[in-house]
Amino acid sequence: MFTTGPLGTLTQEASISTETTVSEVAVQLEGITKRFPGVVANRDISLTVQKGHIHAIVGENGAGKSTLMKILYGMQRPDEGEIRVNGSPVTFHTPGDAISAGIGMVHQHFMLADNLTVLENVILGSEPRKGGLALDFAAARKKIKEISDAYGLGVDPDVLVEDIGVGTRQRVEILKVLYRGARILILDEPTAVLVPHEVDELFENLHGLVREGITIIFISHHLDEVLKVADAITVIRRGTTVAEVDPASVTARQLAELMVGSELPSPETRESTVTDVVALQVTGLTIGAEGERRVLDDVTLTIHKGEVLGIAGVEGNGQAELVEAIMGIRPSAGTITLAGEEITTWTTLRRREAGIGYIPEDRHRHGLILEAPLWENRILGHMKEKVNVRGWWINRRGARADTQRIVEQYDVRTPGIDVLASALSGGNQQKLIVGREMSGEPKLLIAAHPTRGVDVGAQAAIWDHLRTARAAGLAVLLISADLDELIGLSDWLKVIHRGSLVAEFDPATVTPEQLGSAMTGAGEEA
Amino acid sequence: MSSTFTDRLLGRVRLSGWVSLAAPILAILFAGVVTSIVLALTGNPVLDTLTTMVDYGSQPRSLVLILNNATTYYLSALAVALGFRMNLFNIGVDGQYRLAALVAAAVGGAVTLPAPFHPILIILVAMLVGAAWAGIAGVLKATRGVSEVISTIMLNTIATGLGAYLLAQWAVPVAGSNNIGTPPIAASGQVPGLTLVPGSSLKVFGLIFLAVAVGIGFHVLLNTTRFGFDLRATGRSEAAAVASGVNVKRMVVYAMLISGGMAGLIGMPQLLGASYSYSLDFQPGLGFTGIAIALLGRNNPVGIAFGALLWAFLDVSANILGLHKISPEIVTIMQGVIVLSVVIAYELAHRYRSVAEQKRVSRELAGAASTPQKEGATA
Ligand SMILES: Nc1ncnc2c1ncn2[C@@H]1O[C@H](COP(=O)(O)OP(=O)(O)OP(=O)(O)O)[C@@H](O)[C@H]1O
Ligand SMILES: [Mg+2]
């Protein structure tokens, strides 16, 4: 729609100008440039967001989306360029400045305190005072109720955050931002952790917000949902805006091509490589004491060599606990056997040594040491692998060479292997982890959301790697919120609900709708 | 800005390039300015005082004293730094050192062995006692989750009491004074000093080489071994370490044992090189000096060496101030200001460097910038 300057030529092919009325501009970024050592994250970016629009930003991993949003939210200072909010130029030094200008941001990783209530979480940092000292909970509760009702968020202020699911947590994050008076909302990959029906709910909420005049900017790698909800789409490639497109006039495939110049991947994998050799046998896995609610309740499953077992479920139903129990990170009752050998009492290191690869769901907390260079991160979790160590000693040269190999094979976009892991974009960090965990010919791969936050091109590449390894006999326990990925990649599907496996499906015949309803526990009562 | 201030403070994040040099130099200059102001405010001649200190501090006799003090400080700071690198705050180095020196002195005085074995035995005993005392805190943390800060502080107090009791049991009067001390160590157990500094008959501790070796060992252990990798990983992110199969509880115990073992060495240069007996005049508080020097040196063996030398220089040259009717406490103020300003200077330099680096990158990319932009536009 707003096709000015050098962008004019290229947007014509992709967009049809629908400029009928001149509407108000909420945010205008002009010529934004941001450099990090070795990379230009944003190069002369221009972006115009209309008031009351849902504006999507898409682009491959490391394209500079998060950086741009952090600049708009005052977390990063641009090297060049101008930010205009509601027409007037602004300079943000801290997120506090952005908040005062009516801008709020929800980060991809939620930042709520588990052991506080929704109310406490929302007011944290901007507590209402009564007579200058005492906290005015009543006023806060009233205001939260008002906001929740006004936008149809359906948030109960008095429940503990640890007791609510991810979908609700997301709404609490949004409410927290609205509570601080935001009229412009930035959401960085808000749907990455949600299952389809939660995504639908979120989009309904977003539409509600927009009707009240709030402007939303969101980043997503799921192009279908972008096309469904966005009023305008900006495509960023290699740090610069390459197109402004009208969602009504493009297909997901065209959008993907604009982003990466490659086709949309399909996770289809029908020819079976399942053998009858058991790779992993889990029997009666239970976490939680007798009597109280168990986070994991008598879980039994088998994975054969060459088989991918998918676990479907709404986040927070025991997936994380299941994975950590198999990895030996969390104590549990029951037995675990790997390739015929009982490993129940083994330490995490011994399990990894025996050939279990592990892609954790939270890459920042569990997958990487952000303050260490890439090659040291290659060693992490593989402290006994030949390429990394010689006896007691670190094999610096070997680890570095193998890191270089991963960077090339998995297309990790980085200026080098000596940069800190924190300098990589989210998707590139994920690629590094996947590459590392697929190294050393693992027998079993525990993959929690292996392509979360990864762009469509990289997703296809990771799926290819998984398929090749599977054909060579790798057993995979796949946990994912992406139903297409689950159905397309798995040989068999089980559904987890409140810590128990409640249903199973053949992915060849199941529909996303059936899976979706089983995941919410609908099958249980029936 | 993604590393936290604490990470940088405790040396878990590397500071590379000129930052690691410029920051402490600026900080010391700044500390000099503050000290001058304090001197001026208290009515002392600024320039005269400083030149007197430098003159006195650079005399051969002072140089020997500086080297000897620095040896002790260096060992102490390394013991503290090892814990810091893993996020463990071993505040108990002081108690570990005193108890270790006492027991080692008693054992050394009670036995006679052929020359090389006698001092080795004493050193081993000291390391074992230091390790055991620190190990209590390690085990408490690993099994009961007791904060090592609390437990090591309490162990310090217990060490003082226990030390006084043991000394009373084992002590004999020290010849030529009213003091009591452990029976003197025979000549076979002593480590002869070295005449390193020409112009002074005073000898440098022979165990200065032990300190150098411990410094090298510290570097090798942390940077080239699996154990060191696990230790640094735990210090930087405990959650990631656990998920990667590091047995964090065991690491806590090992790290405390090693830190305590190193603490045990602190008293050895003095015991085997000068006093030959543990008595009440063994300097208390060395463990706390070690904390300050570890911070000064960013928990890095080379940085700590400079920190230890500087600290020792200030201590020694303070002695002259009394003669000039200037309170030697001025030096304590200076040491405090140095630590604070080094911490601040590192932080400022780090920030300045990030900005400068980005500017440099942008200059280098300025020429190339137009090309990829066109590339993007045609795609
Ligand atoms: N703090 C930093 N220091 C150095 N480089 C950085 C830093 N933050 C981001 N970068 C670099 O800037 C570029 C853009 O990163 P950004 O996080 O904005 O990408 P993104 O579009 O959000 O990608 P993703 O989809 O993977 O999240 C990347 O090349 C990244 O390596
Ligand atoms: Mg991002």
C-alpha cells in the first residue's frame, strides 16, 4: 500500500494498491539502520503501519525482524533513521519511553512470574498506590476486569499463573501491556507456542482489540495464519524491506518466495521406514506423589528404529516433564529402556553418551550458553564425543572444525564460529542446536519443537535432515505444537492430556480437527 | 548488552582487546586523583606524599617485600576466583587458609623427613585441610541447598575458635618473644629463599614458583580441560549445564574442594620460607584481600597477578607514611577506590567498546552497503 521510494518498483508485482481512503498512520519507521559487529541487522528499513490495522512482518531467520521491533520498543537504539508515532518524531532510550508513547511489546518468551497471581503479574512494575504507600489491589482488579471485558480477553485476575495454560498466559501478557496504556501492540512470534484452536482464539482477541482502535504489529513464520488475519504484510529480507503486500492478493507460496526465494516445504513423509527393533521403551513413567494431581501419569510408549512417534498436546500437559524424565533431568518412577538396555538409573550425561540427542523446548535456558562462542556451544551436552574431547582435554581444533561443518550443513547464518551464541537470531540458534544434536549418529532423538521459530526454508531443510536420519534408523520422539509437522513427520501419533496418553491416531488418516479436539480432552469424556 | 553486569564482573564473560588493559589503568589513575583529593582535604602535601611512596616502594628491600606479599595475595585471589568462575562465593578462604596453615605447621614440626619430602608433606597436609574445610560448605550446598556464602562465613568463625583451641594444645613458647606457636619446622622442611633482587639481602620466598605454577594450572584447568568446561558452563548457565548432563551437585563439591585446596596454599610461602612455625601473628583477613584482588583481576590469572602486585606495592609503601606523620589508612582508602573504579571502568570500557566496534563495522560496510541493497531490490 505504502509504496514509496526504491520499493515502488518491486511492490507492484506483489501487491495491488487498495488505497481508497487516506487513513491515519500509527507508526512510521524511516530509513532505520542497525549494525551489530559483523552484521547489518537492519539496513535502511522503512515501514508504515496504519492505525487500527493488524500488520504482519515476515522474513527468514536473521532477516532482522526482532531487531526492528526492539528498536521500535526502545530496547535497541538505531544507528540511523527516524521513528514517528502518530505523526510526531520520537526518540526512545528505554522501553519505558516507548510505553509512555503508547507502545507495548510481548516477547516470544513469556516473562511472567509463575508463583504470582495474574493480578500481581499485571501490576508488577506499575503498582497502583493508595495514599502513596499501600498497594491498591481493588483498583487494579477493577481495571483488569474492565480491560479484560472490553476486549473479550476473559482473564481471571486471581488465579496463579502456574495454573493457567499458554494461551491464557499470552492473553495475560497482552493484558499487561494494555494495562500500561499501550495503543500499539508488538507481538514477536505470538503463535509459535500455541496449538491451532488457541491461535484462533488469539486472533479473535486481536480482532477485538483492533475494533477498539488498537494497532497491532506481529511477527510470524506461519504464513497461512498471516494471510488469514493481517491487513497488511511487510516482507523483510537480509535486513531490508523487500515488499509490502496485500494479503488478499498473494498466496502463501508467493509470500514464501518473496521471503526466501524458495518454495513452501511440505512435511509429507509417507513411505515407512519403521523396523521392528525397539529403540526406546518407556513403561509406567509417573511424576508426582500418590493422591495429588500427577504431572505425568503412568505413561507407556514404544519407539522403534526408524520410527517417528509424535506427541500431540496443548502445551503444559506433561510434555516437558516426559522429555525431562527420559533425559534423566527430572526424577520419575517407572522404567526406561534404550535399545534393550535399562537406563532408568543412568545420569543425563550417560544417557546422552549412549546416543540420545536432545533438542530442548527452551533453547535459551536449556539448549545454549548464550555468553559462550558457537564452538563452545558445540561441546555442550556432548562432552564425551570424539570430536570434542580427548580424554580429559577439550579438543579445541576438532570442536571448531565440527562447528564449521554444522554452520555450513545447517545453513546457520553467522559471521563466524567465534561469535557469542547470543548474537544469533532465534531461528539460527535453533539450527545450530538441531545440527549439534544430529551429530555423532544418535540412536534416539528427543525433539521438542525442533522447528520452532525457524523460517519456512530452514524448516524444510530440518525436516529433510530428520527424514534422512530416520531412514538410517534413527528413532525420534517428536513433540510439536505444529499439527502439520506432527501429522506430516510422524509414523504414529499419541495425544497427551493432563499427564496421560489419552488417544492415539494413525497420521495417514487423522485430520487436524480430530487431533485438535482430542488434545483438549474432548475425547476423554466421550 | 546481552551479558549481565555480574557476568562481566565475575569474569564469566571474556573482555577482549584493549579493554582488558585500558580499563584498569584508567581506574588506577582515577583512584590516584581521588587519593590526591583526600590528601589535599586532610591537609597533606599531595605530590610529596605520592613521590615518597613511589620512592620507598621501589627500593630493593621494598621490592622483595612486595614480591613476597604478592605471592601470598596471588594464591588467595586464585582460590576465590575459582569459585567465582562457577558462581560460587567462597567467602571462607580466610578460615580455610588459617586452619590449613596451623595443622600443616603442627605436622611439619612434629616429623622430620628427608629434604624434598618434608615440605611436600607439609604442603599436601595444608591443601587437604583447606579442601576439607571448604568441602563442608560444598557438601552442605549439594545435599541440603545451604548457601555457600552463609556456610563459609560461619565456618570462618568456627575456624577461628578451633584454631585457637588447637594452638593452645600444640603450642610451645616462641623463642625470643611472648608469643606461643607450633613447634618450629626443622631445616629439612624449610624452603630456602632466593636472592632475586640485587641490592637487598632480603630473600624472595622460594615458593613464589609454586604461586606461578598454580596460576598456570588455573588457566590450563579452566580453559583446556573437560572439567574446566563443565565448571564454566555451570557458572554461566546452570539450567543449560544440567540439561547437558553436567552433574552440578558434584561440580559444586569439586569446585569447593579445589578452591579450599588452593586456599590451603596461601600460608605456605610464609610458613616454609620465613616463620617456620604457626603463631598468632599469621595475618588474618588474607582471604578477604583475595576477594578484592580477584575482582581487580577479573578472575583471570594474569589480571590477578597484576592486581596482587599492585596491592602489595600499596601495602608496603604505606609503611613509610607513618614516618611522615601521614595516616597509613590513606592507602586503605586508595585500595578501596581502586577496586570500585576498576569495576566501574571495566563496565564503561565494555560499553564504549561495543559502540566503537559497531561504528567500525559500519565504516567497513559503508562501501559495500550499496551493493547488497541493490541485490535485495532486484530479487
Ligand atoms: N545483540 C546482537 N549482537 C550481534 N548481532 C546481533 C544481535 N542481535 C541480533 N543480531 C544479528 O542481527 C541479525 C538480525 O537478527 P534478528 O534477531 O533481528 O532476526 P529475526 O529476523 O528476528 O530472525 P528469527 O526469525 O530467526 O528470529 C542476525 O544476523 C543476528 O545475528
Ligand atoms: Mg526473531
